[in-house]
Amino acid sequence: MKQILLMIAVVAVVGCGQNDLGPAAEIEQASSDTGSADIVSSSETDVAQIKSEPTPAEKAAAENAAKKAAAIKKMADKAQAKAFTNTLGMKFVPVSETKVAFCIWETRVKDYAAYAAANAEVDASWKYFNGADAGGFKQADTHPVMNVSWNDAQAFCAWLTKKELAEGKIKPGQKYRLPTDAEWSVAVGLGKEVGDTPEAKDGGIKDVYPWRKEWPPAVGAGNYYKSLKVDNFEYTSPVGSFAANKLDLHDMGGNVWEWCEDWYGPAAKALRVLRGASWYGNDPDPLLSSYRFNFTPGYRGNVIGFRCVLVGGSGG
Ligand SMILES: [Ca+2]
Ligand SMILES: [Ca+2]
């Protein structure tokens, strides 16, 4: 079969009067070394390309894909038009079906650094991974802050709200907080979930990931663990390094886990919810959009950060 394909390729190339020595040389090498899978498959690709006259079904699929891409772009443009940028340069877009605007990025090192600079009492754990100290890894200003607890995230949001109310950047009634578990589900594009609590909803919708439905994730799906081979970042990546979802939000899957407002089990009131997986994730289940990680509100880790939402309009 391979030999037949190679012959077709030779005939096709000659028949086209192609003078480029590149493919011919490649075919010659393939003929003398049929054991090379890479070269043979490259010749097969040539054949496929030469033979390619799109079928009506392929044309329709391409048109559908183009329509879908245009619709996604239109939504993103609409969201961009309503975007609000705060005093730290954090950018927020409204998320329909919720009453809040989501930050398009995870909270960055530089956002948290501004908070820490203004509040001497802030715990310094967030710095431990922002350099070589304490066994950490290098993070630039635009990487997501990590090693911050749910309590730390609450304090950051409270500080930012107070600061921007005082500066007139946001209006009375507006405030920053963490997204609720339900808001996060909307923002990641999940459908209706069954259950009354995050714990009950945990892992309920199978086969839906932030990037789509296939497993394993395609290259460029997000920053996950190196064994998945979807990106080139060993640890965290600058926020927004990967394509936004259709709501214009980046890193809803991967990079760092994101704290949510809710208790994992509201009756027990022991653990807070985290969503979205991290740069360390490679198992299918924790990467599901419906998966809930959970930790005590004081827990800090090098895979955990947070994202803010703005409540009460898109700012002024
Ligand atoms: Ca990675
Ligand atoms: Ca994330």
C-alpha cells in the first residue's frame, strides 16, 4: 500500500510539472528507506493534498465552522465593547446569565503585589514561588498569583473594592468578590447541572472540558501538566497565553485552580470550592468542567490562585 501511494505521489508530482526538488528528493529518500514512518507518512500527506477536492460535505463543514467562528468572534467583540478595566489594569467582561462581570484573567502577581504593597500585614506566602527562593519557580508579573488562600482572596477583593470606591472608579453598590460556584459553571460553558450544592454537582457532567469534549486535549487547549504535551510551560504561564473561551475568558481550564465563594458542602462548612484544574493536572476527571476541588479556607498551594468578578454593573 505504501509503495502504491509513493508511486501515485511520484506520478502526481511529475504530472504537475513541479520543479521543486524538495518533494522529489523526499520521495527518493522514502523509496530507499521504506522503514521510515515519518517520511512515508509525509508522502501520504502529499497524496492527500494533491487529491484534495473538497466534497460537498467537506464544503458544508467548512462553511459551518466559519459561521461558528464568526458567531464566536461576534460574541467576543460584543463582550470587549462592554469591557471594564480597573485601576490595576484588570479587565472585566459581563457574562450573560449571571449578574456579574468576570475578570478575563486569573489575578496576576502584579495585581496582588499592589495589594501587598498597600497592606504591610499581608502574608508573604504568595512571594515564595515568585522566584528561586523557598524552592519555588520563576513567575513574572503577568503570571497568576498563587499560594494564596480563600481568606487571602477575600481580603484582596475587599481591599480592591474599598480602594476603587474611594477613588470613584466603581460606584456605591458595586464590589469585587470571588465568583460563586454557579457563576463559574456558566462562565466555563457548562449546561444545567443536577444537584443543590457544589458537592452534589461535582463531576456530574461527564465528557465536557473547558476546551470541548475530546480527550486528550488538543495542543493549545491550556496550560496543563507536561505529560499531556499540550503546551510548553513547565509551571505557570502568563495569563492569557491561550485562546479565550467564547465569553472572552482565558485560562478557565488550567494554569491555576480558582477559588469560588461557596462552601463545597454547605452543611459541613469546612471546605471551599476550587474550579478549573491547573498546570499540574493531567488526569481526565479533575479536568472536567464539572469537577470541584476543595480545601479549607486557609489552605495555600502552588497550584491555587483565584479570579475576581465585579458585581453591580460594568463600572464607570
Ligand atoms: Ca504546562
Ligand atoms: Ca485557571
